[in-house]
Amino acid sequence: MLEDIGDGTAAATRLAGGAPLQGTLDVSDPGDWLTLDAGVREVAWYGPQFLPEWEASAPLPADLTQLGESRLALALCHRDGRIRQEAVRQSAQYPGLLPLVVIRCADWAGPVRECARQVLREALDVDTALDLAPLILRVGRRGRGGFGVEVLGQVLGRASHGQLVALFADPDRVVRRFAYRLAIEGRLLSPGELARAAARDEDTVVQDLCATAALTALGDQGAYEEVLPPLLCARSPRTRSAGVTGLRRTGQSEQAKSFLSDRSALVRACARYVVRQLGGDPVAWYRERCTAPDILELPPGAVIGLGECGNRVDAELLWPLLAHPVAGVRARAVAGLRALDCADAKQLRPLLDDPAAGVVRETAIALLPSAKELPADWLLERTGCEHPRHVRVGAFRLLDARGGIEALRAAVGLLEDPDAKLRTWAGQSVQRWRPSPDVRRGDAEVEELLDRSRHLFSDHVLRRRKREAGVGS
């Protein structure tokens, strides 16, 4: 694989010496062709040594194909437009050079571009288009690259389902999107196949495209048993949410209720919509789950779900869950209280020492509006190395939001923290620190803290910071 332009120039040099294309680059990799194209023009001395018979003042050779495939490949990438145009005209005898013709279809020189487009239009059939699709779509992202994509769509519009299968698994998501759009337009995939593709593919565009097409193809009286199970079991929240929305057509309110506690907020919102449309009450369902006798089996999604659609009265159901043995439930209880605007600083503060990082993270977020109400010394103590990393992070996040000398004190102290990310964050905090109105001008501690962090500033900036704080000479 040619990874950068240096590899492209090295490949060009080898081709100039007569090396075959197959051994010089991966002819199935679109990136190699593009790198070669750029690399040829980077070789400053290539004109006379690559193509010695082409002097600037001499006429072009009548038959470039006498040079062989490797040299003709170089001619297709030549910086002289006359040479590129003549090479395109004579490239038909070497089908292996068609990828370079594809690149020339977006050439900056009009005559070269038009000539290449004519050659591509004549050479492209379904099998060739399948091989060249990744490169054509890559070139299509360039200016003047739309022609190749248009021709590709016309040719592959005649392809069968079996022929497009290879493109469905292409590592380039742009290729997969293109192939699935063609398949959907041509109705080459059944609703079940589309649902399975939506559940399997990692690209969100393909997921939405296939899930929507699967449900649309079914109409109101379709065979949902083929479509809904793959969608509802998908890892992607977007795909699961499409499946949940599809449950409305089937009237399966009970199955929709099981997604009210999904780990994804998007899926939970869709489930609430479906349950309401079918006459159910999501809030009552959440309240029932949060007060059920088998509280140890409480799913975390049910807790945050109550916060998302309940009211402030429901905070009374969430407070007891802060002591739940499952960390996920505790974290969602904090998030639910924040969503209900009931995050009491005094009651949440002990959770900053929670052994679970997720709980401390949610607690710090909930306490940010109350950062100035928390005792600074208590927070500063928790930035010490004797505390777990997630506790140090949560405490510093609140101190940083608090501002003032307490923020500077905490940040400078963390410049020697064993965690590299926390050190970096602390350094950035010091660099952007400014004295707040409650910082006493001329405070000797401010000067001492700035001196301890002088390696983060230029001399000029450090002097300016000190002047702003009224310290130093």
C-alpha cells in the first residue's frame, strides 16, 4: 500500500525503470492510484528520465503504447496536459490503466477531462464498474468529479442483487451507501434483507437508509415478523428506534413498553411515543418500576426515563435510589434528579466519593451550577493522589468551574498528577485562568502559584498575568 506522496514518488521511479504495475502498487486499492498520480508530478527530474523522447520542443510520439503499460501509466499522470490527453486516447489497449482514466475524468484541463470521460463511458460495463466503484466514488468527492459518479449510477443501475453484494461489504462507507441506494431504488432487497443490513452495518447513514426502506416497503399490512426482530435487536440506537416506531403499526404496546428502559435516550423517547399512541402511560410505568419490590432488578433506563418525562414530585422516588447497590442505577438517579431540576447540592455531595466513575461523573455535572456553594477545601482535598482518578477529576471539574484562587490552586497542584490527561487539563486551566473579582489584588499566593507554573507561559504572557493580578514587579 502506498501510504503517502513519498511512496507515490518511489512507485513512479520504479515504474520508470520498467517495474510492472502489479508489483509496484496494490491495483485494487483506490488510494494507491491516487497516491501514484500525485507522486509522479512530485518527481522534479522525471521529464527527461521517464520519457526521454519527449522534449518540450519535440512533437509527441505517435504511439505512446510502444512505451509499455508502466511508462503509459506515468504518461497518464504527466504534468503536461498534451501528454496526459494523448495517453488517455491510447490507453484503451491497456484495460489495467482504466483507474488512471477515472482520475483524469476530474482533470483540471478541459480537453484531458473530456477525452477521459469519453473513454470511460465506452469502457464501463457492470463488471468493470463494480471493480472501479470505490475509486470512482473517491474521485467523485473532488471538484469536477461528478461525471464518474453519474455514469457509475447509470451502469450499476443494471446490476443484479448478486452483483452488488460485494459493494455491500466494502470497507468504504461511501461505497456501501451508494450500493444500498441503488439496491433500494431498484427494489433488489426484500424488507427482511434491508432490516438485517440496517442491524449489521456500522454506518449511521446506511442504518437509517435501510431501516426506513424496510419499514416503507412493508406498508401497513406487511410481514413484520421478518423486519422488526432484526431492528429491535440491533446494537445501534438509531436502528432500534426505527424498530420501536414500527411497533406502532402492529399495535404491540406491550413489546414497546419493554423499550421504555432502553439504554439509549433516543430509543426511550420513541418507546414513550409509541406507548402513548397506543393508549399507555409511560410515566405510570416508570413510577411502578422505580417502586417495585424487586428493586434490585431495576433497569437503569427506567430510572433516567422517569427523570425525562416525570415531574418534580417524582424526585421523591429517585432520592432513595442514590443508595442503590447497582452503580448504573445510582448514576441514572443523579441524572434524573438533574433533569427534574431537583439536584440538591447537600444531598448529592457525598456521591463525589462514590467508587463508580459513572456516578461521580454524573454527580459533578449535576453540581456544576452549585460549584460556588461547595466547600473549596473539601474539594481540593479530593484532588490529592490518594484518591482515585475519577474522584480527582470530579473534584477538579467543580473547582475549575468555581474559578478564583481555588481553581488556580487546584490546577497548579495537579500539574504533577500521575495521570497525563489530568495534567494536561490542569495546564490548560492555568493558562486560561484570570483573576476573578473575589481574588485580592497583590495576593502573594497568586504570584507563587504563577511562578510554579511559569513553564506554561512565555515571559511576556507571565508578566501580563501577574499585572492582571496585581503581583510581581
